[in-house]
Amino acid sequence: MGHALKTLGRQPEAISAYQSAYTVNPGFGDAYWSLANLKTYRFSEAEIAGMRAHEALTGTPLADRYHLCFALGKALEDRGEYAESFAYYERGNALKKDEIPYRAETTERNARLQISLFTPPFVAARRGFGCPRPDPIFVVGLPRAGSTLIEQILASHTQVEGTMELSDITRLVVRLMGRQYSETEPRYPSVLAELPAEKFREFGEKYLADTEIYRTDRPFFIDKNPNNFRHLGLIHLILPNAKIIDARREPMACCFSNFKQLFATGQEFTYSLEDIARYYRSYVELMAHWDEVLPGKILRVQHEDVVENLEDNVRRILDYCGLDFQPQCLEFHKTERSVRTASSEQVRQPIFKDGLNQWENFAPWLDELRKNVLF
């Protein structure tokens, strides 16, 4: 109930539901983390004491323990107790990482395969492939890089439908991988070289048909799955007239924001600073490749620039999408729609600069991260 109310923007009721959940079960870590994940909630002394006590109990289940750790990290960060806050973030990440199978090598190998396949001659030979409809606007990048803000700005336009982080491209990739998946020699993306032109049109038309359920009568819609940056070559082949926006944020701010975030599902690279750094480097290198082989195709939007100069960047985004300027895009926080990401409460407020450099409070513990992402 709390999650549903949060998605609808009914924050006071969501808070009451989350508090009711931990009243029923005082050690229920997800209830505390859901409050912390609002980004605007401030815990009381009693709540913090309760979280500490339950996190320290030897019988606390693993999932409750790491939820409590992330919630305590946020609660103590808000109080300016950064050393202890980092200790809880670090513990929560370590506990979460123990239960997931993520391997950075797989992500890096997949990026290298994309770079190897999508050469300028390969792309040129497939010019004109795919479904020509221009409906989708893909917003890609790392999580916590400002993509929800871009989505909210665009969804405030009368011609654009805001949807969610759609999984349709991921499902297509899984289909192309085939049933006999080999991690060392995967079928995708190399299988794309074997497919006839009509297949790419078929894939594009199926993507549009499957996403109809999320749309009304607006001619354009947003697919905000950040992980789609890994498949921009495929997207270009099946939907050559789709728009692609790369949401970019200052590296340290983006990477540490991911370290502080406990995701409901996916984004398994975020549970160690080393994995985050490697993923970030792979992302930057792959995006540089897409810029090279798809020149002028991708609009890069720097989050800090949007915060510093909202109107110029809104006009730039709308112009790239071929949309006329509408003033309500500047007042995106007034747009009433369901928002399902961790930034849901932030985009329901006007632009604020407070969060731009929060990572600097944790600088003493981030030397290795800084060394690996500032290259």
C-alpha cells in the first residue's frame, strides 16, 4: 500500500502505511528503507534506535539486515554523522552483494562485443533497416544520473507519454541470446550480422505493438530503462528514427549515489565500489563508441547543467526531440503522473542544488573510487 501511494505522489499516506508496516513487524527492514528511499523523510531518535537494535540482533534475516543498514546509512547521513553512515552503507552493500551473482567481467565482455560488431561499415550496410516510426524517446545512462528528471520534463509536454523503465528491449536481447546461452561465446550481438532486413523491421514493429499498453493517444513516449545504453546499436537497427538521450552526471556523484541505493530489482553492479567503478568505465567507453558509429544520433544531457540552467536545457531537449517549447515543461514538478523510480519525490519538487555534491561528505572513504572513475 505504501509503494502504491508513493507512486501516486500521496506521500503523507505512504509514510503512514510504511510506519504501520514496521509497527506490525518492528524488524521489517523494507518498511524503514522505504521511508529512507523517499529521500525527504527524516527519522526520529526512536526510529533510529529501533533500527540499530534490530540490525544488531543475530536472528535478524539477511534481507531485513541489509534493508536496515541502507536505511540507517541514510538516517545518519541526514544527521551529518558521515563516518557511521558510511559504515552502514558499506555493511549493507556487502550483505547484499553476498546474495547476487554479478560478475563485472561479463558486463565488460558484452561491451567489447558490441564495439567489435558495430563498426561504421556494419552500420552503413544496414542503413534503412527497421521500423521507421519515430515514436520512442529512449533515456539511457547509469541509474541515479538524472534520467527521471529528464523523463518528467518530457512527460510534461502534451505530445509525450511518460511510461516507466520498460523491459521490452531486454526481452528482445534475451530472445536473441537463445536457449543455449554461453557466457564465453554468446549469440548476441554477433547474431545480428546474420539476420535479414525484414527481421529488424519485425522487431521494431513488435516493440511498438508491445508498448501500446503503456500509451494513450500522445504521438511520442519515453522508455527510461537506463540499461538500454548497452543495446543502442540494436535499437538503431530496429527503430532508426527513435530519439536517444544519454543522462550523464558528475562521475563521483553518480557512482556514490548508486552505492547508497538499494534497488528493488536489478542494477547488481551497484553493491561494491569496485564494481561500480568498472561499470562506469565500461559505460563511458561504450557511449563513446556509439557517438563514433552513430554520429549526431545521441543527445547527451549533463544533470548539473540542467540544475544550473533549467530553461536552456529544457529547450535543448525539446528541440532535439522535434517538439515545440511548452512552459509547463519548466514546471515539471506540477505534472501529476505515476513515478516508480527512486527519484519519485525529488521530481515532484522544483529544481534544487542541495544534492549535487553530497558525495564530498564521504570523500575520506572514496579515494579508490575517485582514482578509478576520474580518468
